[in-house]
Amino acid sequence: MKLECKEKINGYCHKESCLISLREYQMIMEEKTNELIWETEKPLLKRFCTSCMTRRFTPKVIIDYERTAYIEDITNIRITLDGNISVSDDFSHFLDGNYMRYPVQEKGQYILEVKFDYIMPSYIRHIITNRKLVLSSFSKYCAGRKKIQSMRR
């Protein structure tokens, strides 16, 4: 499994990640981060454990989605299409995948994301601006949290 931390810095997205073992995952889920912090040498996992203890981080939602990715190696352009986004809060079955999922978006809707390092090439800008696309920011996590909250009302 991979633990990821994504943050925006001056409009740019920065992502840091580290692999975690099944045992480390279980300790997190059992709220034993006060023990795990002393056992790990992974800086990101140490910071995460600190946040769990000081800021009371706890699991909120599981986000599932299907992703189709395209990469243009020369200019490092990454295009992704995410669909069938769903959410769950059944953490007891996270590892076996046997949990109830609730759709976050309408069937047939996709999230198109274009990532580039410096300048978006004009041929890509032309393709995405000459279509019936809606430009917006979208967080699968936020949409999932809202869905779960609306179901609890």
C-alpha cells in the first residue's frame, strides 16, 4: 500500500509518498500511531503519525474510481480520465474490497485532468477548449465526504 500526501504550494501540486506494510496499515487503523511513530524510519509516515496524534486524523472515506491514463513521454504530459467514482465508509472491508459503494457522480460522467510541467502544448489546449467541457476544480475526496454526509441526514 502507498501512503500519499498531496499539497498545493504556490499553485503547484506536490505529492510525496511511501510504501507501508500491512502491519503499519493495521496499526494506523487500530489508532496505534503513538507506537508506530517510534518503529518507522519513513519520514512521511512519521509526519502522518504526528498528525494523527496531534490533529486527531482519522479515516473518513474510501474513494474508488476507474482511471484511464495517457502519458506523452517527451514533454511529460499526463492526461487522465476518471469515471465511476464511488465512496464508502466501511473500513472493516477495505482490504478485501467487499464494501458497499455509493456513486458520487452520474453514470457516463468523467473527470478529465491534464497535467503538464511548464507549458500546455497548443494542440492539447485546442482539443480541450473546442469541446463541451466544463472547467472546474474537483476533489474526489470532498465529493465523497459530501455524499456520505448527505446520506447520514
